[in-house]
Amino acid sequence: MNTPTEAARRAYWTEQMELGFQLVRRIMEFPVRECGEGFASIPDAAKTAGVEMLFSDTKIAGGLDRVYFMRESLVKDVVAVGRAMNERGWILKIEDGFRSLQMQGELVRKPDLFDSILQKCIWEFGGEIPPVETVFRRATVLVANIPKVGTHMSGSAIDISVFRRDDGTEVWRGNPYLHMSERTPMRSPFIEPEALENRLAITAMLEAQGLMHYEFEFWHYNSGDALGHIYTGRSEPGRFGPVDWDPQTNRVTAIPNPLDPLNPLPALQREIAAAMERARSQ
């Protein structure tokens, strides 16, 4: 069997990241008319429906807890996915739901995540530190450094893993959640056939309920936002855009500047310097 060369892997990574940034530009231009729909709890809905579901207990970044809420009309779709998975002998694990702008901004700067993206960029550039503009583009594709691009900030997305009910093992998709490499795109040619089969089987179950997969990450699904409408060929404005959410009143407010980067170039330049210092101290 021929093993893919380093050059082939690097070329695929670069191609996918540039295609991803082209999609980012389409999302930024696509109209959104925020509908004002409130949020609902995924864990509460699953419990009420008698659907077995798991939820990550890790932090977003620092001390920030994950928020397992999303738009009310989408929660029933997620519960339907969870029920179908239970019937198949699987358990849907929600890795992440809504993220505030603060949560998303800190996630981009989360040391282990940022370091993994930077190291792939250095690998892409043959061992040289890449221009900050390249890191910005990669971070926007992989961690949504622009609010309108990040459907978690719209309350219209979930990140997931899947486990077996009988023995608790993960339905393996080639790598764990948040792995960043040329194996991360949904249909990466560098993953094993069984992993691709599992990815596509899981995707079919979510898309049957209208939750579309993001082609550059094998764990992300969303609906009703600009990205969802692009993927489904709908021309009308998306219903869900990035919002501030008040959990006390369940009111959402469209954020005023959804195209402003959460971490602009000077901030990312500082993060690159910090990451290089962490690498030297290891």
C-alpha cells in the first residue's frame, strides 16, 4: 500500500483551509434576519423525552463552563437525533452548544488549541513561522474568529461525539473531538475507511433532522443560520445570527458588529509569540 507523502498531506491541508476561507467569505456576505427566537436546554429536553444523551464536563477555556442550550426550535431536532441513535445502540454526546462572544474569543486563544493550529501552520510553511494573516485565516476556518461565521454564537450549532450504549466505547471517527490536522475535514482522504463510514453514518442521522455538517470539521452541525442556508441552497436570509443571550429572561439581542474579529491581527500576533515561548520552554 502506498503511504501518502508529507507533501500530499500538506497540499491537502492548504487546499482545504483555503476552501474553508472562501466559504467564510460567503457566510460573511450572506444575509441574516435575526428572528429573536429564545433558547432551550438540551439536557432538560432529552430528560423529558427519555432520551439517553451525554454532555462534556470539560471547560471551554479557563474557567468557562460549556452551555448546553440552543435555539428552541432546534432542540427537538437534536433530541430526535439522540432518540434515533439510542435505537441504533448509540449515545449522542454533546461536546458544545451555545458560546458567547467571550467564550468564543477565549477558545481561539486557548493555549493547547491555538498551539495545535499554529504548529500545523508552521508545518504547512515547511518549518517557518507563517504570516499572522495565515494564522488568522486558519483560526477563522477552524475556530470561528468572526462572530457571524461562528454558528455556536448564533445558538444554532452543536459539536458532537458518539458512543456505544453496550460498552461505552466511542464510535471512532479517526480522531477525537477537536483534533486539528489534515484528518479533520469530514471526508479527509487520510482517515481509515471505517472512520469515514462512521462519520458519514453519523452525519446522515443529523442531516435527516436538518442539522447540516460543516465540511471542514467532522464534529460540527448547524441549522437555520447563514451557513445552514448556504449548504441547503436556500436564498432567503438566515433566521439565526450571532446574539447576546440573557439566560434570566431568555431574550436574545443581535450583536451590533458581527463581522468584527474576536481576535484581530495584533492580538493573534501576541498569541503567536506566546505559543512560541511555550514551545521553547517545553
